[in-house]
Amino acid sequence: MIAARFRSLQQNSDLRRLTLLIGAALAAFGLALVVVVAYAGWSADRTAVIRERQLVENALDNGVSRVLDEQKSIAWWDDAVLNLTRGQVNTAWADVEYGAFLNETYHHADIFVLSDRDAPVYAYVEGQRLEPASAYAPFAAVVGKVVEEARAGAGDLRPRAHVFEAGRARYREQLGGVDPLWSAHILSLYGEPVVVSVMSIVPNVTPSLLHGEPFLLVSVVRIDEAFLGDLGGALLLPNLRVAAGAGAGDAGALTSEVFSADDGASLGYLQWTSRQPGKPLLMFILPLVALGVVLAGALTWVMIGRLKRASNQLAAREAQARHESLHDALCALPNRRQFAELLQVELDALVMNRNGRRVVVACIDVDRFKDVNDTMGHQAGDMLVKAVAARLAPRLEASDVLARFGGDEFAVMRAPAKAKDAAALAETLQRALAEPFELLGQSIAITASIGVAEAPEHGFSSEELIRAADIALYQAKGQGRARSMFFCAEMAADVEHRREIELHLRDAIERGALDLHYQPLIACADGAVTSVEALLRWRHPQRGEIAPSLFVPIAEEAGLMPALGAWVIERAFMDAARWPGLEIAINLSPVQFRHVDLSDTLQRLAAKHNVQPWRILFEVTEGVLLESTERNRSVLDAIRSMGFKVALDDFGTGYSSLRYLADFRFDKIKIDRAFVTDVNERKRAFTIIQSVVTLGRGLNMDIVAEGVETEAEAQAMRMLGVTQLQGFYFSRPVPAERVAEVVAAFSAVARAGEARPLAPQSRAG
Ligand code: C2E
Ligand code: CA
Ligand code: CA
């Protein structure tokens, strides 16, 4: 039980560990999947934003280069050198060719011309010409940085005009040796992003027109909606704009990137609607994957739950099956197997620790339980078994183990036991069963046979000990039941001996090595042989003659008796034909009543051997009437109704109840040898025989004295009125071949006078 529970616990913890493992693996895998998908989406978006940002930057650079390109067409021009740098600025020309042109054609917001000393000489702001100095003043600080760089040819502003710069060498050639200057940057003009582009005004055809430092053309182009709209349109980036804050107006699709001027000043944020290639991944696939993971998790959870339940059920069923395999269903007591297991545990403990510990085993068998079963039915039998269990349990000590071995067999183990416990336990058990049981309204008195064995004396294995107790029980039954026997070594030898005989007997029956002898019965009236009793003989090749009183009980127990009995009957029927006029007595064993349909067999054999039934007498003992009364009695009736005669054998032994004589009509009573021997010295035996004779006369039965060994006994029997005599004094049992001879000898004596034995020399034996 404990082992089973431990196993199921272990199974449970194994399962729990497995479940945890699967759960953890699944969770980790699901999380990883979600993370990977999310990361892929985020990363795709991020990469796209970076790329888009790059595109925007490139576009801004291009925009800056474009402004330079736009300036170039009018800055590198002989006319411009002539009209702007020589003495007075030709404002009318400048308005047309510079201010209006750049403003209207290219949307340059503010146009200035700076002198060789960087002083403003022309200003065209927001579509109109203004006084140069005052108009330029607000721009001076911002524009100054670009001018400085243009003049110096290098600076620390972030380079922007890559595209334009790429053609630097070409421009130099184009301008015939004049070194043009330029610089363009994105800067913050009062917080607004602007392209500030500066370019030297140099001749394009006649280099000699240039004297000293060149004048500079300055353009300020606002990076406004229109500017960015063009840019965004070309880049397929919708909603490209500059915002003050990063906070996105609409959905998260709007990307905000820090926008700073080339001198590092903050310009707020560049914003546009990113293409977000990862969006489908994040919007659709990720939730689907997440859902899938959750569903898979749920499914696994359910499945593991089922698995757990199934496994628990399995464990429960296993435990149940184990319980059933170890317990007897009727009384819910441990069965033989479990008893043996528990006993072995105690015996092992005893081996480990021998200091005075003992283990007692008692095997209990309810006597004549079969009678209750046969006469009152199986239900009553079951009730009796249960009642016995219920009776025994409370009389035992708490640590005792009561088990049912099946049928009406119980066993008790007491461990640890004290030296006197074997006897005490047997006594307790006998006393518990002594009180009658109430069964279906009837009071039933039972007795029990008990066999007791003990460890360490009788063995250290449960098998040995149970076997020893079983042998003792068997002996108890053999000695007349209703008693307790304690195992001893001789019992084992006895059992061994019986077992050996059984084996040899089987062999002898098979080989036909058994024989029948016949013992005559002498009529008291005339001394003639009226009857012969068939007696089994077995001559063992090594052991010699084996007495039937030894092997018949063994044959009965081994289940050999029905066949052997049938052989005896057939053989006697055959022999009967040789001695017409003689009565043939055949012994019937109680087991022949139980195991075969005796009356059918007799009918069949009588017909086969053409036997007259009235010549055949069957001898039965009280046992036949005691056991299974109803059935056996009806078989006896059937035998008698076929015309056979029936004798009550061995009268005076066992119960010797006169009730049987009144209950059943016998043709003959055979008084047992025990009453005949030394009858003259035993007044009680004398009286009993006297009363049996009286009863026999009244019921018209023959009375036979068995085992007459002396003339004195023969005389006494004749005097008592016994009708037939049987014994060694007259003749020992003889082989069939000698029967006729013996019968003839007795007839001769009978004709001569009264019944007396043959002359000593011719006495059979
Ligand atoms: P039983 O039926 O009482 O048979 C009589 C027994 O008494 C025989 O012993 C016989 O030899 C013995 N006997 C006869 N006269 C004397 C005497 O003067 N003194 C002594 N001491 N003994 C005498 P046996 O042949 O050894 O048989 C013993 C028992 O075995 C029989 O007792 C009977 O119960 C059983 N038996 C023998 N043959 C058969 C058989 O064929 N079938 C059955 N069922 N039982 C048999
Ligand atoms: Ca007999
Ligand atoms: Ca007898």
C-alpha cells in the first residue's frame, strides 16, 4: 500500500516536473517568438526611419546645392561684376537680374550683395528692395558665419553643399583662372530654418574684370512648407515638415527626428509620415502570433491538465487493482499474497534483530464449512465466513494481522510475539469461535482446526512458516478436527512421507499394481462363509505391503479415490461371478459420494457384469451420514432402491450415534474391532454390544463382530447374539484365487458341526 502510494507520488512529482518543463519551454518559446516578431517589426520601422532620415538629409543637402546652383547662374557673370562691383551698384539692373529674378524664379526670400569688405550694398527682402545696411542688420549674425566660411574657404559648420562642391575643379576652369568662393548652410534664423547661401560674384568670360576681393551674393531661402513639400513629394514622404516639438499630432505613423542647424542650433523637429514597413508585422502578425502563442499555451495547459487527470486516474486505478490483488473481496481482509508480504517484512526484521523477537502464524480452518454451504446455500456460507472474520477481528491484538486465504481458511500473524503467544493465540481463536453463530435465523455451532507455527524455530521465510502452519492445521484436521496443533519437525516428515506415498500410489494405480483380497465372514448359526469383504492390497516393490489404512486416506485427499473406488467396485463385481451364492462386501469411501455420481456408476457396472444387486453389500462409515447429510442420504437411498445392501461399518468408533440406525435403514451393522478385542475384560464394551444386538434384532439387521482374534472373543460374540463373525481367528483376507478353497473348507467344518475355525495348518493368512 505504502509502496503504491509512494509510486503514485513519485509519478505525480515526475509529471509535475515534466509539466513545469513543458510550460516553461513553451512560455520561453512563445515569448521569444513574440519578441522576435516585435523586434523584426520595430527594427524594420527603425531601419526605414533611418533610411528616410538619410533621404531627407540628402534631399536637404541637394536643396542647399540647388540654391548654390541657382545663384551660380547669375553670380558668375561678367555683367554682374560690371553692374555690381564697379563703383555705384546698378540697382535697377540688380532688381531685375538679382532680386526679382531669384525671388520670383527660385523663391529666394532675401537677397543681399556684400562688398569686398562684407558691407551690404544691395538688399532685396521679401519681394522688395530695401536700404541695404538696415535690411541686412538682422541677418548679419547668421549670414556672417557663412560669409566667413566662404571667404576663408573652410569652416567648422557642418558641410552641406556636397553635390555642388563635387564640381569645384570644373568651375575653376570654367571661370578662367578666377577662384570662385561659395558656402551654403542650413541655419536658424530667429528659430526658423533657412538655407543661407553665399557665392562670390566673379566674371565668367573675362577674368581681368575682377580686381581685389570679389563681392558676395547672399541668398536666404526659407525651409518652409513649400520647400519641404517639394522635397517630400520627390522622396515620396508625405507630410514632411518642421515642428517645434516632437509630440506627434496624429497617429504614431508620424516620425519626429531632431533637426539641428549646421552650427548645432536647434531647429525643432523634422516630421514626416514614415512608410513603416514593419507596421503590418506589428499591427497584424504580432497580435496573431501573440494570439497563437496564447492559444497554444491554453491548449497545452488543457492537454497537460487532461494528461494529469488521466495519469491520476491511472494511478488510482493501479492502486485499486493492487488493493484488490492483495485483499479478499468478501471480508476486505488481506489475502494470502498480502499476508505473505507482511509476514516477510516481520521475518526480515526478526533476522536483523534476533534479541528475543518471535513471530507466530496461525492457520484456521472452519470444520465442516462445506456442510453449511451445501445445506444452507452459498449465501449462508458467505455470511458465515464474514461472521467468523467479524468475530475474530476484535479478539485479536491491534498489531495482529488477520487474513483470509480463501474459502473457510483464515490466518493470523502475531509479531512481535512473546514465548507463550503461540498457545495464547490458539486459545483465543478457539474460544472466539466456540460461541454459536446466528445465520438466517438458525443457531449454528462450529468448530475450527488450527495449525500454529513460529519463527525463528520453523523458518525465516513467509513461505516456510505458512507451510508449517498449514501442515499443523492438516494434522489437526487429521486428528479429528476441532483442535489446535503446533507444528513440529515430525509433522513435516509425515507430510513428506504422505507426499511420497501419493506419488507412488498414482504410479501403482496407473500400472494396475493394486489388488483385492477377500476376508470371509462366518455365520454364527452354522459356521459357513456367507460373505466376503473386499479389501484393497498394495504391494510396493521396495516397501512391501502398504496398509490401506495408510494409503486410502492419502488417496482420498489426493483425489484419487473416486477412480480407485470405481476400480474396486468393478473388480469386485467381476470376482462376484466366481462365487455364486456368496455376498460380496465392498467398502465405500465418503469422497466417492462427493465426487462421482455413484448410483449411475453402480447401475452401469452392475449391468455390464451382470451382477445381482442383492449379492452386493456396500459398507459405509458414519462419516457418510455426517457429511452433507441430505445428498449422501439420497445416494444411499438410491443404492438401496437398486437392490444393493448397505452396512454401517466400524460402529462404535467416532460418534457411534444410535440415531443413525434409527434414521437410516441398514442391512448390517459391523461392530468395530475396538469393542471386540478383550471384550471379556471390558464390561462397558460388553454392554454396548449387547444393546446394539438388541437394536439389530428389533430392526432385523445382521450384527457382525469385526476383528475376532481368539476363540474367547468368538465365544463371547456368539453368546451376545452377534450373527456373523470376521477376524484373523477365522481367516485373514486372502487373494481371490483362494476364496473358493477357503469357503469350501468352512463348509466342510460347518457340515461337521458348529462354527469354528479351520484346522490351524489350513488357516488362511
Ligand atoms: P475395514 O473396512 O474395517 O476393514 C477391516 C479391516 O480389519 C481390514 O484391514 C482387515 O484386514 C482388518 N482385520 C480383519 N480381521 C482382523 C483381526 O482379527 N485383527 C486385526 N487386527 N485386523 C483385522 P485392512 O485390509 O488393513 O483395511 C483397513 C481399512 O482400509 C478398512 O477397514 C477400510 O476402511 C479401508 N479399506 C480397505 N480396502 C478398501 C477399499 O477397497 N475401499 C475403501 N473405501 N476402503 C478400504
Ligand atoms: Ca469394512
Ligand atoms: Ca470395519
